[in-house]
Amino acid sequence: MIGPSIVIKGTVSGDEDLLVQGRVEGSIDLGAHEVSVGQSGRVTADINANVVKIDGEVTGDISGNEKVVISKSGNVRGNIVAPRVTLEDGAIFKGSIDMDPGETVANKVSLASARSAEGPAEDLAGTPLGQKSG
Amino acid sequence: MIETQSSQLLPALFTHFDPQQRLYVLHLGPAMPETVDFFSGYRCKLFFVDLFTELPLVAEEGGPDLVQQFQGLLDFPEGTQFDICLCWDLLNFLDALAISALQEVLLPFLHRQSRIHCFAVHNPRVRPADRTYAIRQQNEFVVRERVEELPGYTGYGQGQLKDLLSGFKFERTVLRSDKRLEMLLNIKS
């Protein structure tokens, strides 16, 4: 943990989760782990992690391999790239959010429509499965 | 107070786009949780620029003109083209000069299939409550009353906005129960 009185200028990297309650200027790179910016955290840095949770202030770009969550006390100015982003009511965000969830809702709707249009499955004789021919 | 309202025009924002394509959305208002959650189901890039926090947008003597102000506020990467632009009721808080400047700065970021969603008012002399808006579903949005009154209310009817937004075509208009006019615009070819 980076405590409330600690100020770090530079690159923070490592192989474990991190909680920031102080100030960080530079960059934070914990690609496979979780970075949390606590309510007293003040980060002026780009953040790269698996999961990023923000309760404090962040100015910089954020990359979350799994997700990014900005809580109601969070204040973020920057660009976010993540498959999923959650913003709680009261959170402040200015910038862009780039999302690619994989199988999108739009794709799911499109696939469901295509399947229903095809009709029920049939056997080689053209008889709907579950029904007897003749 | 949080209220859910249906919309006949929101679905039309999405009908022109291939579900496989990546959507570029410009949201000219505060980032709201429902909107982020809604677009989480799409392959998309959302740009949130809360112009309401910049109100009143006026040109002061000796300072940057309105076009320069909007250029600074709407500073997007080169080549950015928005498929959807959500203005909500922003236009009712801009004077004629500001609307003209906004149009000038915004048009280069739009293309022929772009759709713009905004509100006007049925009776400009009756000020409706100041609100924030979010999209919950394709045909539904979430409305919250603002705590503080926004500065610079002007209020435009459809005819006035048509005159001011000369670069846009008004595709559809719906009169809502709260006396707002919900409008769908696209750019003139």
C-alpha cells in the first residue's frame, strides 16, 4: 500500500495488488493484478492493471485487462480502455471510454433473430425433429 | 429524484449501424452510470464532454471567441467521426452565437450516417426543470433532477432551432408529456 503521506514520482511496477492512498506521479504498471486508488489517493499517472478500482482522483489514461470501476467518490480525467467499465452514481468522469466486451449485446440480438428466422431443426427427409414422417 | 422515461426516438439512433461495427458516441453531458452500462454491451468508444459545466458559454472581450472555446472543449483525435451525438437539452442553454459556433466545430466530426439527439421545448417561455439524462435501454432513458439551476437558459422551439442549425436536417420530432420536443437530426448532404 502507498499510504496517505507518501508521494512517489516515477514508475510503480510489481507482481502484486496495490492500494494507493497517497500521491503518485508517473505511471503504474501491474498488468496481471489489481490497482485500487483509495479516497485519499491522488494519481497523476497512466495505470495499467487487470482490474482498476478508483475511489479517489486520477488524471491519466487507464487500461484494465478485465475491468475498470469508478466509485461514487471517484474523479477521473483521462481515457479508459477496458472490456467493461462501471461508473457508480456520483462518480465524475471526463474523457473517453473504449470498450470491446467480446460477444456484444447487439451480436446476441442479431444471432437470436437469425436462429428464430431459420425455424425448427429438421431431419434429412425434411421432417421437423421430434415429429414422425409420413 | 430518478425517473425512467420511454423514448420513441432513441432506437432510431441505432438502426443505421451494423451491430458488428464499432460505434463512436459523443455525449455532451455528464457521464452517467446507466449510459456507460448500456454501451458496455456494444463495441464502442464513448467520449464524455460535459459542456454543462462550462455554462454560460459566452465570448468575453479580450478572450477567446466562441469557436475557439468550442475547439478547446471538443478537442478530439484527428480522424474521429461520431456515429451518435447526444446533446440532450444543451442547446436550450446556448445563445444563437454559441449554437452557431458549436455547429461549426462539431460538423467536421460527423458523417452522413451520424445521428444527433437533442431536446427543444414546446413553449420557450415556460422553463422546464433542469435535468440530467442517461440511456438505460434502447427505448428508455433515466432522468435525474439537477440540484442547482443551470445558468443561461434560453429555450428554443423547433422552428428556432431549425433556423439556427442550418447544417442539419430534422429527421423526426416527438412532443413528450413533459412538454419537451425530442428531436433526431442528421447532417445535410
